[in-house]
Amino acid sequence: MTPIGLDALDSAAKRRDLRKMKLIATGFLVGATVVFLAAQFWLSRGGPGWVGYIRAAAEAGMVGALADWFAVTALFRRPLGLPIPHTAIIPTKKDMIGDSLGDFIGTNFLSEAVVRDKLRRTELARRIGSWLSEPANAERVTAELATAARGAVTVLRDEDVQDVLEQVVVRQLMSQQWGPPIGRVLAGVLADGAHHRLVDLVCDRAFDWVRGNHDLVMRVVADHAPTWSPKFVDALIADKVFSEVLAFSWAVKVDPEHPMRKAVDKFLVEFAEDLQTDATTIERAEQVKNQIVEHPDVQKFIGKAWTTVKTMILDAAADPSSALRRRVADGLVAVGRRLDTDAEFRAKMDGWVEDAAGYVVRHYRDEITTLITDTVSRWDAEETSRKVELQVGRDLQFIRINGTVVGSIAGVLIYAVSQLLF
């Protein structure tokens, strides 16, 4: 069954209850009227004196019932359709009631002090922490986040996201100089000595290359030898050159303090400094940057970046066992346990929530209360009256019943006192 069907059934039940209570309250009035007429008739025919008490009770009950009927009816419509002042209060004062309701809620419920105090006593961070620390609850939140992520990614137009990437990210990269930040990073790496492993790798590869290219060295020497030089002399020279180059590359490889290594360190330090301070080096770095960014392969990568990221997000969100969802779930459990055990972190979280709620109340309280007043002002006056009566009218009928009962009691007491005094 749809929610609309449930609402209709609920409204029908309330209308039946309202009609039933109106009949009961009217029945009290009719009963009091019948008793009054019977008592009056009896007294007019010489009835006993105690019948006067019954007549007084019934008469006062009639007055009380009529007065309360008038009061209750005047809230929603004009009694008997008569243009009596200060009746049909809800239809005629609908907008004023909406404004007063908005002001009341804004003053008493949307006060920053009230909101902060309520949040503080709620201990929201502790409750969230206890709930999130359960793996099943963390999995549930992760599933909801995955659904939201899939929805957001699906709604986004690929063309719009691509435009953002090209206009914002690429433009930001192009507007910043690469030389100084690269120079600072390189200087930090050199200061820590982290580059030595890279130098070791280069030296190892250089030695292996020389050792495995004896024929190439021989051919190079032969190609550059004079035409009149005998072949055996070229071979001897080539062997000597190869031996010297191989010995040199071996020495550089095994000796951490080799002058060649020192020269490389010095070159890198100077290069890092030039990247930060030398205008020529910075300009050349900019040229290299432009060449990289404008390269067709890089442009192709940028063009497909969002598609790749989108596919990764959708695949990870759809797979409950994906590494991304597992990390999110584990992270939520860790946060929940920390909130549950770390009082300082919990207090900080509560402070963030209170500050956020305080900001919303300070800056948007009028907009929230305006939502109430604007909604009430758009309601039809008669329809509003019917809706309010449907919600509270049943309980208001007890006022009519109580008026009949209380009026009868008061009538008896007044009649008894008058009989005693006079």
C-alpha cells in the first residue's frame, strides 16, 4: 500500500472519531436540555422541591455546553454562520498564526544557546562512536556512501567534468612555475642523501652496459681510426679503450667516494639551486613543462582521465569486497572506536558539531522560520481550518463534555447556596 493510501485511511479514521465525539458532546447537551424541560414541567405541576436541584443542574449544564460549543466552534468557523466578531479564528488569523508560530519556534527552539545545550546533552559523538564501532554498522554506512557516490558520479556529465579538468587543473599547472618547486624538492632529496640509491642504480647499469658491449666499443674505435692504421693496431687500441672504460665504470660502481660520484653530487646540488634562482634554468624548465603538457600523449591522457577515474569509482563502489570499500569500512570502525574511547577526540568532535549547528542557527534561522510562515500563508483558509480541526477537534469535544458536567455541578452548588441563604 502506498503512503498516500495510508494517509487517506488515517484521515478517514480521524474524521470518524471526530464525528463520534461531536455526537457524544451534542448528546450531553441534548440530555441536559431534556432533563431541564422535564424538571421544569414537573415543578410547574407541583413537583417536590428537590426537583429544583435537578432543574438547576440541567440548566447550568445547558449553559456550559452551549458556551463551550460556541468557543470550540469559533476556533474553526462562524457559529451558525453569524458574523460574530472574534470567531472563525483559524481561517481569519491564519497568516498571523503562521507568523507567531515561526517567531515562537525561532525564539524558543532555534536559539543558538538552546541548540548547543541540546547537542551537548545528547552526547552525539559518543553515540555515533558506539554505533560506528560495530563492523556491521560501518558496512551499512559504507554501502550508503557507495550508493551516493555512484549516484553523484552518474549524474555528473562527462563533458562538464572534463571541462573542469582542462580549465582548472591544466590551467593551474600551466600558470605555476615548475622550476622552483622541483628545485626545492630536489634540494631536500639531496640533503637527505636519498638520491644515492638512484646513483647506485645508474652506476650498476652503466657497468653492465659497458661489460656487455665489447663489440660495440671495438666497432666505434675502428670506425674512427685513420684509414692508414693497420687493423691489428685498431684492435689493440680498442681493447685498451674498452679495458679502461670497464675499469673506470667498475671503480665508480664500487667506490662510494669516487670523484665521479662527487662530481655528480655537486652537479645535482648546483642544478637544484639553479632551478630555484637562475632565470635561464627556470625558463628552460618552463619550456620543458610546456613541451610535456602539450605532447599529444599527455593531452590524450588528460582527455581520458575522468573516464578512467569514473570507471574506477563505479567499479569500486559496486563491489562490496573492493579494496576501496574495505578501507572505508575499516576507517569508519577505527573512527568509531576512537570516538568511543578517546575523550579528547570526542570533545573535539562535539565542538565541531556544536559550532556547525551554531553557524546554521545564526545565519539561517530566519530562512528556517520563513519556511513555516510561507507554508502557512500558502494554505487555503478553509482547508487549513478543516485540517487543524481534524487533528485536534476530537480532543476539543471533551471541552464541551466537561463544560456540560462542570456547569451542572456549578448549577447545583449555586442553587443550593441560594436556597440556604434565601
